[in-house]
Amino acid sequence: MKLTEFSLWAFKLELGLARKFTLFSRCVCAHFERHFVPIETDGIYRVVVKLCGPDERVGTTESSSSVIKYYKTFDFDYFEGLNIIAKKRFLLDALYSSLISLCDMEGWPKSPFHEAYERVIRENFVNIYTIKSKLSRNKNMSAELVVSHDEEIFNCFIVIKDKDGRALIKEHLFSEEPDEFIFNARIGDIRWVDKTTVRYQSKDKKELGLFDVGYVTSD
């Protein structure tokens, strides 16, 4: 089984505060996941870091249903006093240090975790990426679904580019709360219907938009 998922849980916070914390931390964890090269494990696909104040379980693990949970001390008062970028770095450091401890405990290689950590920092926590890309029938253009996932909002765009990578069309498709269960359900598909027209459709193939680049590329 391959390890692919990581979460930070503020499990002792009141429910509303815990959800707010989760939505904030997911933009960091999802960014890390995107750059993490999955590794083979002994039946573990997900790590949950359970953040807390002083607790006798700190530094220990629990495992169930292919998930390993690691208890980690976390200063919530200090965290709340930081600016946005500093908060993200504090969360990333908490995740990374926990994962390195697990590497020592489980015998996992450390380099994939280090590389993902460094790439998130190099990108300064800006989590923008392409989730789908399809070439036109004549291969002169590409249509892409490009998304931005930050602590406040998830945005999805359609971008159509020429063969040199120049954007011919960029249109906003939707915005959503940065909750993966919500925004993943809204992400549709793209399909070229002719040489210059792209159809954006829902998962059940309902048309949600047509984007024609013919007027852009015509002389």
C-alpha cells in the first residue's frame, strides 16, 4: 500500500474552531500531498497528525483502518498570533517534523518528505495547479482546468492555450469553500467538441459552458 495522504487535526478544539482550523490546514497539507512522491508502506495510506497541548500520548502512534495517527504538541495561542504565511509555515513545520519522526519509527525513507517540504516552501505556499488538460483535435491548442486552493477559498478556471503556451481564454468557472468534499464534487470535465470549441461539463455530462477560441485565433 502506498502512502499518499496527510492531515493535521486539532482534535481537542471545539467543533466549529476545529473545522476552521482544518480548512486552513488543508491548503498546506494538500499542497504537500501534491508534491509528495508516494512510498510503499506496510498497509498505511494516510497519516493523521493529532495536534494538542501537553498530553501523555505525545510522540506515540495509533493505527487503524490503514491510517496511522501521531500525537504532536502544538502551541495554538502562538499560532493564532501569526500572519497568514507564518501560520502556514508553522503548520508545515509541524507536519514535516511529525513525518520525520514517523520515518524513524516506521523505517520510511526521508527524502520524499524532504523534497515535498522544500517545494512547498519554494512556491511560498501558493497552491495553484492544473488538474486536467486536453489537446485540441489538431494538437494546436490545449484546454486546462486550473485551480487555486488557499485558506479562504477554492477557485476553478478554464484556460485555453495555443501551442506556444499563450493563454487565449481564461474564464472563472466557480468558487467554493476550501473543503475538498465540497469542491471536488463540483469539478467537472473538459472536452473539445470541434477545432476551436471546448465544452465544460459536469460529472454526469451536463453542459455547463462552451468556450470558443475561433474569434481569438482568426486573422
